[in-house]
Amino acid sequence: MTNKRKQHIIDISSLKQFALEKFPLNSLLRDLILSEKPKLTYVEFVVKLEFWLKLLNREMGRDNETIY
């Protein structure tokens, strides 16, 4: 049985632009965000967001604390 419910879509184009302009060139998080497709389902976004935040903490040297 297929799921016929309409999935909510999130446009991350502005996040991609922010990453391009603000993150350092050597940032893995920058590369990951820029490699994403511009539109994600809500579920895809939430899963990726959790990972992105953990990576951001690590890149900022905050392995043992969180910024969210």
C-alpha cells in the first residue's frame, strides 16, 4: 500500500545561500548543505537538521555542549 498523503516540502534555498556566504570554505557542514537538493520533505529536513546541528557544534569546538 502506498502512502497517498501529501508530504510537506521545505525549501532550503535560503539555508544553502547562507551556508555559501557565511561558512568557511573548509567547512564540512557547508559542503553538506550545499550538496543537498533545494527542496526536502519535512521528515528529510528534520533528520538532516539534527545531524547538521551536531556537526555545527563539533566545528565550533562545542562537542560536549549544544547550541540548540
